[in-house]
Amino acid sequence: MAVTAGGDTGETAAMSMAEAGSEPGAVLRVGRDASVCRLVIPQDWLFVSRVHLEFRCGPDGAWSVFWLRGSQDDPASEVRVRFGEHKPGTTGRPVAYGGVVALPRGSSGEVLVADRGGPRSVHVGFCHELT
């Protein structure tokens, strides 16, 4: 999985990678808190919670992504999931605040976290390889 954080001009601000095996119970977190997240967003990007997304591997080896509820009732971001290759003009499937989306075995795509108050966004790519 990889995360890219787009800057105000649409350029890539940072890119990092994290890999997790599909063992039941495996967790990969995305957010601003480096003490618990493997993919860390800049501290001043307040539209992303300390722990915003959590990828979890279920008992059957399938992954799901959870948008964890933060301290605010109304989030400063919106989250969408796109499966497959990104095609211009496609926005993806919205994820409910506090909701979960299953990532089918062998699927790939990205989770998009967009700042509701500005042009910044975080893209978390995923690829579930079948072994």
C-alpha cells in the first residue's frame, strides 16, 4: 500500500510505502499520529484525524478499510474508494463517516481522503495480491 499527499497545486508532496501480509488480524493505520500509524500524513493537515483510516485483515484473509470516527461530529474530509484503474472523471464510492468497505480479494485501487475545505487530498493505493 502507498500513500501520496497532493499539495495545493496538485503536485505530489510526499510518498511512502507500507506492506502488510494478509494474516488474520493484521492492521495498517493511516493518519497524523506516527506512534500508531504506519502511513503518516503531515501534522498540519487537520482534515486527517490522528488515526483516520484503518486497513484490517479479517479471519478469512480478506481486507477491509474503516474510516474511524474522530473527535468531531462533522468530519473535515470525505473518503471515497475507487477500484481498478483510475479513469478521469470517476469519483469512486463514498465511505460513510465511521463506515467500512470490503476490499475484494485480488482487488486494487485507491482510497481518497479529500479536504472539504480546500484542494488537498491523500491517496492511499492498495493492491491485494493473491498468493
